[in-house]
Amino acid sequence: MPTYTFENTNTNDLVEVTMKIAELDQFKLDNPHLSQRIVRPPSLGDAHRLGLKKPDDGFRDVLRNVKHHHKRNNINTW
């Protein structure tokens, strides 16, 4: 379930609430003194899986070994 951050307009305190997406609209209606804030971007994926960060050398050695034994497969070893 996602975690939402709200700011209490009376006290300026930040509150984090974990709830289903379907419950968000009703929560906003029930709590008019809270306004939703985005304090960090949503996590879209892992940096390794997106190709932004290379895996460590030990894992890359394993990939090279697999690539060596399976010549037909096109495995990226960075």
C-alpha cells in the first residue's frame, strides 16, 4: 500500500498515512484540515534494473562465466 504525506494546515506538522488508493479520496473528504504534500518522488524502480547503476564486480564475474558457457545467449556483462 502507498504511503501518503499530509500537512496539517493548523499546526504545519507532516503526517504520513498508509492506505489503499481507493481510500484516499474519502480520507481527504473526512480530513479537510490536511493537505497532501509530495515530499519525495515516488519510487519508480531499482537503479540496477533500470541500468542506471552497474552491478558489483562479483556479480559481473558470474555473468561472464554464464556467458562463456552459453555462447548463444546474449548476456550483458557491462
